[in-house]
Amino acid sequence: MTIEQKKSNFKTALIGFGLISALALGGCASTAVKYDSTNVSGYTDSTLRPQAVPLETSVPLSIDEVRIRTLAHNSEFARAQNQLMETVRKAGMRGKDFLPQAYASSYGTWRNNTSASVGKKVDDTSGTMPKDFYTAQDQAVARSNLTTSWDLLEVGLSGFKANRRVINAYSQSEQNQYLCNKMMVDVENAYWRAVAFEQAEKKSAWLKSRVAYALDLSLQRADQNPETKLQELMFQRELIDINRWYQSLYRSLLSAKPELARLMNVPAGTEFDLKATRLPSNLGELGKQNPLELVTTAYQNRPEIRQALYKTDLTKLKNEEDLWRHLPAMRFFLGANHNTNSFVLNQDFASAGLNLSWDLLRLGQIGETKRNGKLALAEQQRQTEILASAVMAQVMIAREQMHKLNYDLTLAWKALSIQGEITDDLNTDVKSGAKPETYLVKEELMRELSFIREQMARAELHTAKARLEQSIGIVPTCQAPTQLQANVPSLTAL
């Protein structure tokens, strides 16, 4: 190799080193940003929530429309579906386990003088050093190689990895099913409470004016007839207490509509109305089934139970894989090499090798590995038992709550009917002059109080029925599997 060629190779290596160094040091130029009210002032609801989709209709929304929109646009559910998509993608990547590991490396060296050595014959016993020096390397050299390697034990274990990825996809699918079931309960609770809020809101301003009117009349009567002052004050106290009671129930419903808007992921400030419907006169098939039937149905349909079974399968796979890892490790190497050293006879060459290693001390730990595997499997089975006990309790509680709230709704409806009759009769007496109008205002307030109680009892019963459906794992809106879940590969196909 000539001196000019050596310099050219050295310059090329130096330029490459400079470029790599510049890229590596580029991270030093980055700086951390501290966010405050000045540099986030440009953010709006549409920029922070770009997936918030406006409502496409101005008509009142039914409960089914709200359910469908929630599944289509809810940010939390969309994120879970994206995660499932990635898990499913990884589950289909079995072929990559058979690919080798590939490493590319290149390095160069330079020294300011010649790398030389001296030679000495084995039969030279004079003890003097020869005068001639011999060199075996240029002052500047570069070496490059591309090496691929196969870990044969890891290739043999690839089946465990593939099955583990598929099981993870199945488990993620069940997690999304659980999230869907939970969201539908939240939708039921928010929707029917929002319906009660809308009904109460229609009368809110009118009731405030009627209460103020009744209090003013009572004050006038007390001023005109001091003998009735104590009676009027007691009436005013009673009216204020009833109004405070009503306002307290009314305030408890204020969060329902914003919560429903969050679930549907609509832009901030979106106004919408709800289409109220009544519950059927009976609780349907769920109300007729006995607790044991419901518990059995829950074991068959709850996604959490299936998730626990998948975790058990993962534990079994891990135990088998741990036993396989007691086998010897064998790695096969295959590489291509290049050396610019002009003193080397073959500057380009291929290389291959086989590395076999066996940790003999681990052979005595097979028994411990088996024992740890049995303990891990037993622990997972205990977790499944604990989960099954919790599911059983949830079903029993949800069933009892639904029947109890059904009775509460019956009482609330009777109370509203009775109060309506009282108010109508008193209205007739007020028109005829037999009773003062202040008493009518109190009964009107009592009627609205009974109405909001009936609406809240209805909302609680709707929610209780949805919770029972969730507890047995059968939520109609979430039952149809998504196309994404259908794409999860089968274990038998692997």
C-alpha cells in the first residue's frame, strides 16, 4: 500500500469519526422547557383534545346513542384499543425469533511511528539481538466486520415467546372488554342523573320565584297580625328547610351532564339535550334469575376471570421455559471481515464459529426450579380463587341492590302520586279562598321534591341494573367483538 493510499484511508476514517462525534454530541445542545402560563397561553380545548368530535345532531340523545358515541370517541377506550392493536401486531411476529443477531463494527488505529518487532532464531544462542527490525502493520489501519449469530437455544424457545405474545393479546382484549363494561355503567349513571337534572332545571327558576313570593306573603301576614307571627315564622322555617333539601338534591346532579360530555368526548361548551325514557314495569330476565344462576353466568362471562386464566397459562409457560434454560447454550457465528493492513495476506475473509457453553452447576438446581414453578402456579391459582370470591360477592350485592332500589322507586312513585293529589286538592281550596296561597307554595315545593327523588331513584335503579349486567359480564353494548379482537391469532395456529 502506498503512502498516498494510507493517507486517503486515514482521512476517510477521520471524517467519519468527526461526523459520528457531531451526531453523538448533538444531544448536548437540547435544553429542558419549563411550562407556565406564558408559554401555554396558546393552547385551547381543540389543541389539547384534538380527538373531541362535535355532535352531529341537535335532537335529544337517547341512551343508546350515548352508548354508541362513547365507544366511538371516548379517549380512554381509544387508547386501550390502540394498545390492543400494538399487542396484536407483536403477536403476529413469530418469524423474527428465527432471525439471527447481526452486528456491524468498524474501527481504525493510528500511531506516530512504525509498529515493528524483532525476530530471533530458535537456534541462536549468542544472546545478541539482530540488527534488522520487521514490521507487520501499517501506521494507520482500519478493520471492519459484519457478524451474525444464532442462539440455537433461544431459537428452540421461540415457541414459548410466540405463545406468550398471543396470550398477552388475548389478555389485553379481555382488559378492553372490562373497560367497555365499566364505561357502560358510568354512562348509565351519568345519563339518568343528567335526565333528572334536566327535569329539575326546568322548574328551578319558577320554584325560586314561588318560594320568594310565599315568604313575602308570610312576612306581610305577620306584620298585619302580630298574634300569628310565631306561626308564620315556623312556616317560613319549614319552607326554607324544604327548599334547602330540594336545592341539595338539585346540586348533587350538577356534575352529571359534564361527566356525560367527558364520556362522549365532545368539545367544551357543547350544549345537548337528553331523551328521557321510562324503565319497564319489571326488571326483565335478570330480575327473575336466582343468585346461583347469576354467579355461574358471571364465571362464564366475566373478562377478569378469563384474564386470570390467561395469567395461569403464562405462569405455566414460564415454568416450562425455565426448565428448558437448564440445557446447554449453543451459539453459531458467521461473519464477513475486511482489514486494510497491507501486511496481511488475505485482507477480506469470511469466518465462522460455534460456541457451546453449559452451566454445570445449574444442573443441580433443576429441583429448585420445579419447586419455584409449582409455588408460582399455586399462587396464581389462589389469586384466581380470590377473584372468583370477589365476583360472587359483586353479583350477590348487585342483585340485592337492584331489587332494593326497585322497591325504593315504587315508594318514590307512590309518594309523588300522593303529593300530586295533595297539591291538586290544595290548589282547588286556594282558588276558592278556603286556604291561603302560601300553603300551596309549600305543597308545590314538596311535589317537586318528591319528583326529583323519584327521578333520582329511577337513575339509581338504571345504574344498579347496569352494575348487575357488569357483574355477570353481559353488557349488551359491549358483547359484539370488535374487528381488532377478531384478528388476534389463534394459539392452535402457532
